[in-house]
Amino acid sequence: MRFSRIWGTVLMSSLAALLLWTTPSAARKHKEGAYAPRIDPAEFVSKVDNPYFPLVPGTRFVYHEIEDGKTTVNEVRVLPETKVIMGVTCTVVHDVVKDGDRVKEDTYDWYAQDKQGNVWYFGEDTREFLDKGIIRTEGSWEAGVDRNQPGILMPDHPAPGAPYRQEYGPGHAEDMGQVVALNETVKVPFGSFSGCVRTKEWSLLEAGTDKKWYAKGVGFIREEAANKAIVTLVSVTQP
């Protein structure tokens, strides 16, 4: 699961293009290369402190995913290290999914925040461990490499509106997001939260949509996936 799983010249013009080309109909019809947000490293800051997606180095999140009565554990750590992508210094997040003692997925995600407070997703290095020692890395991508481009993970002031791209790697990374509700109350094992943002998220390469909730001051807390899996936040350990 991706931990989930955005403008000035670089900011406002890119946002307009982002919204234009990411409506469902336009996304299907756009010509190759039409989505190309201009990234100016000078427009980014050194930390990610968007209230709905804060990434404080040293923080550890634990989620439980229940699917068909079976529970897997997803541990997410915000690392102190960074990675420079397209000239932007990104925060590194380590995301590990376990089934008992067995690691199912091991992923490094890269996020950065611009001066307006929008959180961008710059890619991931992921390994999925299958049976018979097979390791699948097809989900890996990095913005600026080949045709891959970054996208929005969380807007600066989320509000219901047009869909937006969360990532763009033609044919392999085409996740979309859309804020659909505000001020919702959500209860998870870690606690009860009011004022939550609810999004609809989906891939242009797959059928179905997911519902996700983000709590102010915490970040991602709950998901109801298209495959009926439920993900909830169990604990948060601060540095």
C-alpha cells in the first residue's frame, strides 16, 4: 500500500494544467505529454507540514489492513534522510507491509511541499515479495526519469473540486485523487477525529475507487478500498 499510496509561474499555471488534464474525460483523451507540471526547486520548502499530511522525521505510523478476515500490518516511518529529485529535496518515507513475520512489500516513497503548502508525490522505490522468491518492482517510478512526472498528494487548502493527478508514469503509475468532503468525523483504533478530509482515489489503469480520510495534525487515518479491504490507523509514535 502506498502511504497515502500540487504552483507563481511554476505554481498557478501548473495547477490550471493539472486540473484541466485530470478530469476523467480529459485524462482519457489527452495527448501524450500534455501533463507536464513545471517544477522550480526554488518554490519548494525543506519540510512537509501540511496539516492533513504532516511528515515529521522520526514519526512512526502503524496501520492494520483487514481483507477477507485476514489482517496485515503496515508500518510507516518518516526517515531523517532526504532524496533530491528534479532538483527538489524530498522527504523519504519507508513503508513496510507484513503478513505475520513475512514482509509482503517494502517501499520508499518521496514527498515534497511547495511554498503554498501543497504536498507533491515524486515517486517510489517498491519491492513486492511473492511466492517462490519472486520480487516484483513494477510499481517503482521516479519523477523526471523517462516520462514520469510528480503529482499532488494533498492540496494546501483541500476543498471539494476537480480531480487531480497524484502521479504520472504512462502505463504504470496513473493514480488520481479528488477531495469530495470536509469536516467528517472518523473513528479508528488510534482515536476519534473530527474535521477530517475525505478523498476519492483511483487508478486510470484499474477499475474501482477507494475512499480515504485524512485527519488534521495526523494525516492518513482510514481507507475503504475498492476490493473491500479496510485500512485503519492503530498507533502513532512521535520522535
